[in-house]
Amino acid sequence: MEMEKVIYCKVVRETLDRQGYTQTGRYFGVGGRLFRVEQWCNETGEYEEDYVRSGDYQSVRAQYKAKGWKVLR
């Protein structure tokens, strides 16, 4: 039996200026709210970032919980 990978993530809202740039200067364009999802895999020790546009924080959390991931606050 294979060991299941447990992925932990944290959802953080990214603040964009009126032109669509983050505080660090990264460009995402204008549009809906932007959320950064920081992901860690306990099996591999890898770290990744995902960016998701969504109307609210809870829907992003629900999206990743549906994948079976542990969502941290």
C-alpha cells in the first residue's frame, strides 16, 4: 500500500494596486480578488505557490479542502 501524500496549504489574500501589481512588483492584471495558496507536501518536503482568483477566501479554502488537503489558518 502506498503512503498517501498529505499536503498542507495556507490561503492568503494578495493586495493589488489599481494597475494590477503586488507590493513586490509582480504583475497579475486587474480583475477579481487574488489569493496566494502556499502549499507544502510532507512526503517530499516541497513548497509551491499557486495563485487563484475568487470572490472570497472561503471558496478558495473549500476548493483545496475538496482535494483532500489540510488547510491551515
